[in-house]
Amino acid sequence: MEYQYPFSIDWTTEEVIDVIAFFEAIEHAYEKKVKKEDLMARYRRFKEVVPSKSEEKKICGEFEQSSGYSSYHVVKKMKESDEQEWISMK
């Protein structure tokens, strides 16, 4: 991993950890696979920390620019996959 995770200095340590956990789940979706229910839980927590759509786009855009992984595409696939237990972007 040659990049940094985006975060806000206004977040608590716990919130930073939770946002990083969400981005790690995005990484797993691209590199291996991630359990859908785990990804959903991490995304829900991410949205508690980052409730604004514009801030979500900004932070996820920063992550995609540095990592090459699109949070948007993973979350979209998660929401569209009714029967899947695992999410993989391979």
C-alpha cells in the first residue's frame, strides 16, 4: 500500500478508525472479496461519520485518486446484489 487514507481533523480517533475500516473493505472487494454484511455495516458506520453526500463524494474521490479503488462502484454493486453473500470487483 503506497497511499494514505483521507480523513478529517475534526473526527475523533474512533471515527478515523471506522472510516479506515470502510476503505479497507473497499480494498478487499478489489483485491479478494468482502462479505456483503461486513461491507454494509462498515458503510453504515461510514455514513454516520460522513452523512453529507458532498463530503462523501469528496472523501471517496480522494481515496480513489490515491488508491485507484472506487468506493462508489463497490457500494453500488453491494446495493444491487440481492442474493450475493460476497462482493468482489475482480
